Amino acid sequence: MQSKRWMMLMAMGLVCVVALSGCKKKTTSGNAGDNGIGGVTGTDVNGTGLGNRPDLGATEMAGQFVPVYFDYDSAQVKESERSKVETVAEQLKKASGGGVIVEGHCDERGSREYNLSLGERRAQAVRAYLMTLSVDAARIQTKSMGKEKPVALGHDEESWAKNRRVEFVLFK
Amino acid sequence: MGKYFGWLSVFQGLEIGVGVFSKAWKMVLVLLIAALPAPAQVRVVKGGSAKATIDWSRLVATGGAATEFKRVLEDDLIHSGWFTPAAPGGAEFSLVGAAQESGALNATIQFASVIQRQWLLSKQYTAESGAARRLAHKVADEILAAIGRKGMFSGRIVMIGTHSGAKELYVCDMDGGNLSQITHDNNICLGPHWAPDGNRLTYTAFLKRYPDVYLIDLAARSRRVVASYPGMNSGGAISPDGTLVALILSKDGYQALYVRALNGGVPVRLTEGSRAALASPCWSPDGSHLVYVSDQASTAHPQLYVISRSGGAPRRLTSRGSQNVAPSWGANGLITYASLQGRFQVCVLDPNTLDSKVVTPGDADYEDPSWAPDGRHIICSRTAGYRSRIYLLDTLGDSPVALSEFSGDWYSPSVTAK
């Protein structure tokens, strides 16, 4: 019958298209696609502009908080890392004035210029989460150091995992 | 089309089974061919390019500067890829002359086609003794012009080196010689790119503890801020007419590609708001488009996109390789870039057909390619054992060549347009 043959042809065609296009990979991010906080299609895509940077003379305090760590192919705040950001949010809400610089970093692999931007993505993801925790956008600065300031110098996953991070620097 | 025929014969087998070659089959075939994956990527066959033989046994040099002139000239002619030195008798070209130093450097050059029995270049040159290298580069380019080829030796390379113990900018000639240190900041810097005039360059530096874009004027020995907006400032690609600068900025809460007058004003956003990481904008030779890097398709898997300078929908250029980064758009219309295929390889892509070819041997990580002024060679960094050096690549099949060696790591090269 004409319509049955047509359906069989289209079904075979569909199978072939799927087989031939198998090289194209969908996102491999492990966190339920790229829809989470900081994901490419995440909330707040239009963004809230950054306020002015703190003056060069402002007091800055690093090392007050535990860094947030990221998976290799991710710029999203994992669920297991969220409490670290929540701690920062609580601290900021206790003290008025001043704010935090959210400093994004990458591991040593890949293009320096792209890694500068990937580090900025990680910083932006943490900033977005702080904002959902009601921290005022104007109090959060982002800064990326790309792959230029590793804390671990080994050429292995143990070091790379320590370098894929966001650090918090309070300023007044 | 060769790889398509295998599939066609499978379908023909199916059609015999079905028993009908109907219009529906033709439509399915058209759909399937349209859905086949990326355009061809060809690996350049190694074995060296075709070269003309040249006899320079009667090019005589007397004195230190003259000897340096002769050596640099001969090395340039070899590195151009168009010549190979040969013994007297039987060479296709001859280079005869004398260079001597007596106060100034004087050189008489006579370059001939032996086959055509014709002088192609017959000229006298004078330069200060300290300018022997520059004169050699100039003569090399003139000899190449005499055989109808564009030379690359007027070009200069800016790059980052850790020779001093910190990351600083350096400039050198196309053969790696004449190295000079440009910055003394003892600070982090990245992404140097020449302005079209070859006298100024932009780069990203953390002089105020944030990534900002600066413009250095080498002749005036001055530096000024180009972009220091809140958040990240990077890119700093000056348009071919020298009036605009393309920037990646995160000031609006997300990263986007912007274009602004170089000397100030309000940046105009070209890309839609998204959480993607954008990097490395580079202008087309006619200034009508920009190629840039974006990971919008998949985090940590950046690809190349092209967009009109007036904005609109970007078009994706790359599909092969898990990362495609660091594009350089040559005057020849081709884009060279680094592609992660196991290791980083340097590739050359035609943005019209999307066909690409790999021009590196795959034995190390080759990154940050930049076109040489001859449109044939590419300068890049090569990293092996976590040490980086600057290399000269050939798109016509010659093997990669290391440029002069100094201690430290050398990377992120950018070559002047001319």
C-alpha cells in the first residue's frame, strides 16, 4: 500500500539521519543540562549590570571563605557547593556597606583567552546565586584570572580540580 | 563526493528490496545528503613544498655586519619556503653580490633567473651597521617580489615570554631575532594583538588588579587604557581601518561582543545576552565581519562563530574538535585557529565553504596561530613537556621550524599584518 511504503521509507530515512548525525554531541554538562545556576540558558540571562569596582585603596580581605569548586566542563554551581555561597551571603547581609569580589579561575588546559572568559563565567554564576540569596547586585564584583593564577602546580586531575575554583575577597 | 557514494549504493540495495524507485526515495536521499556531517577536513601531506634551486656561492661578505646580513638573508630565503640552496651549475636562480662594512653597511645584490638568462633584481643598498638584520629582511622580501611572491620578513611578532621570571610582552623579527622586551610590569598579561599599522598593539593586563585592555604605542613608548569597565575586559581587536575596537565585556552582567570607537564612546553590543563565555574576536580583512570564540553550544567546548559587524545572527564555523579557539583571519580570506583533536592542532578554515585542513603534525600542542604577512606561513606556539616555544608553520607542506631559542616560555604570538 502506498502510505505504508511511504511510512517505511521515512522511518528508514530517520534511522539513517540519526546514525549519520551521531558525531554531534549534545551538552555533556553533568548538572541536568545547562539550565542550572550559571548555565547557558539559566535564569537571569539578561543579567544585572556590575557596579563600579571598589577603589584601589579599599581594604580587601582574601581567605575568609572556602573556595567554590567546579567540574571540568562546567561553569555552574553544583548543589554540593551551594552552602559555601550561602555562607558568604549570610556574612554580607550581616554587615552593611562593602561587598565581595568573586574571583574565577580555570585549570591549565586550553586557550588562555578562552580560559579568562570561562573563569568569568564561573564568577558570574556565583554572583547570580548570591543575588538569588538577596545580596544586592551592586555589592558583587566579578574578576577572572583565567588560568593565570593556579594554586596547585601539578599536571594532573588532582591539581586541575583545585584550580577550577571561585574565590571570595571581601572589600570595604 | 567520494564518501557519499558508499551510502548511495546501500540505498540502492534497499530500493531493490522495496522494489520501487519513487519520488519519495529521491526526497529522502536529498534530505540525507543535506544531513550528512561537517565539510571535509584534509590533512596536509608532509614532504615539503616545491622549491626552486638558488646558487648564492658568489654572495660575498666582508666584516661582522656584512656577515650577519648574508646569514640572515640566506636563512630568510630558505624559511620563505620558495628556495633551496644548490651548488653552482644547474641552479635555477643565482644570487651574486658583495656586502661590506666600512662605517656603513653597503651591499650590491644581483639576482637572476638562470633559465631565462635575465636579471630580476640588480640593486645597491646602504644601511647603518646596526641595521644589518633589517636590511637582510628587506632584501629577502625584494628578491621574493622579483619572482612574484609575497615575502613575510617585514613582519614583527609580539608575544608573551617568561624569560625575565614574570610574564612580559616581547617583540621580535619573523626569524625570532632582534628580540626586545616591551613591558616591565611584573604582572599578569595575556592576548597581545597588533593594530593594523604594526606600530601599536593591544593586550589584556591586570595593572589595576582586574583584566583591562591597554593600547601600547611602540614608537611613542606610551600606554593607555582602552577598556576598563567593571568585570572582564578582553579581546582588544582593532578594525582594519584602525578606527574601531572589538571587545569582550562582562560589564552588563553577562559576556558579550561589543564594538566601540577605539578612542572612546559607548560600546555597541553585537551578540545576544547569554551566559556563554566569549573570547578572541578577530576582524575579517575587509572589516565587515568578526570571528570569535563562544561556548554557547556546550560549556568548555568553545567553537568559532562569525557575525556581521552590525550584529545579527551569528553563524557557526567549526564542528570538528572538542575546542576550537584563537582565530586569526588572514588577508588571504582564510581563518587559522587551534583545534583540540587529541592534542591542539593548528587548522586553516575557509569561512565560505567551511572546509578545513590540519597543518601541524600532532606531536605536541600547537596553539595561538597568527598569519604571517605572506599569507602562506603561520606563527604559533608549540608546547611540549609543558614548555612553550614559538614556531613557524607552513600551509604548503614544509615542516614546523622553531624560532630562536631563549630561556623561559614563549607563547600567544601575534604577527603584524604587513
